[in-house]
Amino acid sequence: MKQPAEPAVSVTLAEIARIAGVGRAAVSNWRRRHESFPNPVGGSDTSPQFSLAEVEEWLDREKKSKPTAGRLERLWPQVEALGDRNSMGRVLSAVGAELSAPGTADTLPIPLELSPEQRALAEQAVRLAQQEGASETFGFLLQRWLGTHVRQIITTPEPLAELMVDIAQWHNEAPVRTVIDPACGTGSLLLAAGRRWADSGEPKLLGQDSEPVLAAVAAARLLLEGMNSRIMVADTLRADALQSGQADVVLCNPPSNERDWGHAEVATDPRWLFGQPPRTEPELAWVQHSVATLAPGGTAVMVLPPAVSARRAGRRIRSALLRTGALRAVIALPPGAAPPHGVGLHLWVLSQPCEDPSGAVVRLVDSIGRDGAPSAGRSVIDWPTLRTTVLESLQSDEAPAGVSVPVIDLLDEQVDLTPARYVPAADSAITVNLRQAWTRFDLRLSETRDLSQTLSKLTPMHDEGTVTSTTVAELELAGALELRTGQALPEQQLHRGDPPPDAVRALAIPDLVHPEGPRHWLSALDTESGERAGTLTVTSSQDIVVVGAFRAFDAWVDVEAPTVLGPQLHLIRVDPTVLDPWFLAGCLRSPSNARQAGTHASTSSRVDVRRLQVPRLPLDEQRAYGEIYRRLTAFDHVVRELGEVAGSTSRALGELLATGRLPRG
């Protein structure tokens, strides 16, 4: 029988640079100077792909790579060449199990059934781990695998997993002997629990997931950490494989917005102590399952979308959870704490129903914008501050971010458990924010007045002669500027929401048409790799961005560079000895210029950037006009900020007025 061909393994120029332990420019020089450099086997002119085997042979023959460089980088393209997520995941699971103890792959929740090529690749990784370290090798492969399939695999960030364990530890007074995650995914929550309670008597970690490969990866991770664990493959809601009523702690980040979760199949399930979950409320099925899994005195901490706290369809079950005392706390997290990053998720803390729920209260915590805690306007989550805010608000009635609400006060027609509805803003914070708002308003008002006085003195001149024009195409041909076109943004590496400080902004046409939407960004590492490989168009200081779509046409000097540009966005980089970038941007953005250069052959009109007109002026005059345009840009920016500050100040005063906290008279 003919054996299947081994999958071809290809690498980009950036990957060759990492393998060789050199910079991207060095690889480009090798390719240009050495006729023996391997020829591309695929890709495109801007992002060619090369055979890994040919590249490695050439590097060894020419002695171009460092002896210890790129061992893991050489391994990853071979794993990636397997193609699909599950094949890569099975190899990863085999590596983790074998590194924990030889022969333990048979203890994984599924038979891996590796092909000869896959088995050889796993053995290669195990041998490499003897040099690089077991944890380092497995961790590298795991992060690359998760990054490659970031859209398909939702993971709980490590800081959030640790916070959930903190909450469970605070609420659970009894010793923790068993921890269960009924939707364990790749095992992040169980791993955090195992590390936390390892010194107080190693707990038994139980998990299950409906996706076999994810369960196998989770089992391999826990095996490699030497934890007492058992992971199973099961559809938790349809056919739970774990015995109910045995968990001291349940940690769960369940899938959300699922419609086919078995609503009709489990209609009479005994787990529904609080009522059968509606078809549109799968999260409340997970909530009830988690409560049913708890042992007496146990605690469940769950990550849930904020809509679960308020949707009309779930009010009956929320009411039952409140009446029985099963719901103990709801914690609102800032956006960016976990995927989806543009939404502020909630943590629910639950226990078994109380024997005497009379007088029960629910602790509601709103961590957004409290005493230095992360807010929706911040760029990155300050996890130590967030942890302190949440734990203090749970433990103390004096903490301003939390409030204890009697159950009877929550049992209205809506049964809305959103913390922001009940946690009042701190008076001190409102006072400080209001003073800061007025300071910003006065500053912007002063800037607007200064700029308007300068710009109002500009008057049109009478036509004193004809100014000849040229086009962007002619300037490009003369070498006065360089024109680059934006490229498709890599979906697997693209993030949404508030970016961290070292992130690089990504810009596409929808971001300009709907500026109120979430921001898009890429990590610095992905941006650098993409720019080196020629797959990303990234701006630099003094570059001009031109929008090629007629409906959003504009041009500006990118003062926020670097920015990664998507399709229909163009980068213009000028020769500063010939052109002033501010003058050029001011000329290009003229609406009449765009109409003349527009193409209207289809419903999606575009602007041919190369046809845009530019007056022929000496450099000194360009700079004078460029300074005017710079002031116009500053005027637009200040006026826009003035409107935003005025709006936020007005809303803050309105909130104080509505709560009777403004002085009368």
C-alpha cells in the first residue's frame, strides 16, 4: 500500500530569520547575493514561501546559522504543516504526555492515533526538549498552536483564572479536595486551581469537554505539571460524565450564545432545580449544572456574558437563584479581561441553595473605573489593581466598588443583576472627575480660541497667476515619494478592544466608517514579523495615509505611527528634500481633488490615488502651506475633543442632579 506523502513544509523570510538567529535584512541580503539560495516554492512576490528542508540544507552548507539558534522555530513550521487544528493538537498532546512520563500518552482521554509522520514529529519534539527544557518546549508549541487558532479556541487568560481561584478561596471555607471544570477547554482554570492549592493537600482536578482534542491538550498540560487530574470527553449538558454533588469548587468559562445545546433532549433533567432553561439561555443551563455539581459548602465561580444578568428570558431562573440563596455575588469586569475583549464580562459566584434563605443578600461589585481600577477607557488591564478592587469589595461593606443588596430589592419585574444599576459612583471619584473635566474643557476652549484667532486672519488671495499641477503618479515616477498599498489584515493575529501600550493600531475602512466601534490592533511581534515578511503595510513618522474608498476619502499625516494599513488604504512616504508631508496631505484631501480622481464604474466608488493633483510649489512655500494645514488639523482635533469633554461633563452634572447631589440655590 502506498504511504501518504509527507506534507510539504514551507517557511517565510521572517521564519528563516528566526531559524538562523539573524535579522530579516540579513536573509534578504543572502537571497540577493547568493545564487544558491533556495527558490520560492509558493506564496507571492511580496511574501514568498521557501522549502524548509532546502533552507536548512543551505544554512548548514553555507554555515549561516548560529549553532543554538532557532531550534524551536525550526520545529514549529513542521507542526504547522500538518494543516488542521486537530492534527496539530494531537501531536501537541503526545509531546506533553511523553514529556511528563514516557508511555503516559495512553492515559489521555482519547487515543491519539498518530500517523508515522506525526509520531516522528512528536519524537523529534521530545528529543529537542532534552536541550531546550520540557516546559519551555511544550509551552512554545502550545502558545503557537493557540495563536494560530485564536478564532476557534477560546481560552481563559491566566490572570483571570487566578482571580477566579482567589474568589473561590475567599468564599470556600472548607478544605478544597475536588475541583471541577465542566467546560475545561485547554485546562487553564484547572491549572490555576492546582497551583493554588498544591501546598494545602493536592486537590483532585476533574474536567470534561466536548471537543476531544481540547480535552487531550488539557490532560497533557496537567500531566506535565504533575497534577492529580482526570479529563474526560463528554457533552456536559447532554450527557454529563462527572458525578454531581462532589465538587468543593467549580470553575467554569462556558461557551456562550450556543443555540444547539440540547434544550429538548434534557427538558426533564433533575439538574434544573431553578426551572428549565429557555432555548435562548444556554448560559443558565451551565449555571444550574455547576450548582448541581457542588458538594455541600462548595463554591462555583463562572465567567458569563453581561446579558445573562439582564435578559428578559432568564428572569424566572434568576429569580429562583435569588430566592433560594444560591447566587452569592455578581462581579462586573472591565472590557478586555477575557475574550470577547470588547465586552465587560461578569463573574457569578454561586453555592448550593440555603436551608433558610430569608434575609439573604447578594454582593454586587462594579470594578470599572473605581479607585484606580481599570476602566473602559484604559488601554490595558491592571490586574493587580483589579484583583485588589474585587477582593476588597467582596470582603468589606466599606469598599466603594461593592454593595450588598437584599434579595427582596432585586425581585422586581426585570430581576436585573447588572452591578452598575446598584453600585453608586463614589462621591470622591465624581468630584475629582468633574474637576478634571472642567480643567480639560477650559484647556480645549483656550486652544480653540487661540487657533481660531490665527486661522480667522487668513483671507483668500486674488488670482495672481496660474499654478501648474502634477500628480502623485508623476511624483512617484520622479522619486519624490513612495506609494504603498495596504494589505489584508491577518484575522488570526488581529485583536479587538483596548490595546496594551506596546500594541500597534490596525486600520481598515470599516474603522473609518464606524469610528465608534472597538479598536483593532496587532502585537508588536506580529507587526514586526509581518513587515519583515512583506505581508503588512506599516506607517512611520511623517508618512501620509490616503483612503482609497470614496465614501470615506481622507488624507492625513500619521502622527500616531506606526499604524498597520488594511485594503484600500495607502501609505505615501515623501522625500523631505522635495516635498513637505503636511502640504501634500492638505492638497490630497481636497474633496474636489477626490472627485476628479474618482472611479465610478461600480457601486463601490474608489479614488485612484495616483491621479490626485498636487500644485507645483517651491519647498519653502510648501512648508508655509504645510504649517497652515497643521494648524487646521489641530483645530479639527481640539474642536472634536471640546465637544467630547463638554458632553461627558454635562452627563456627569446630570447624574449628580438626578441623585440630588448638586447644591441648590
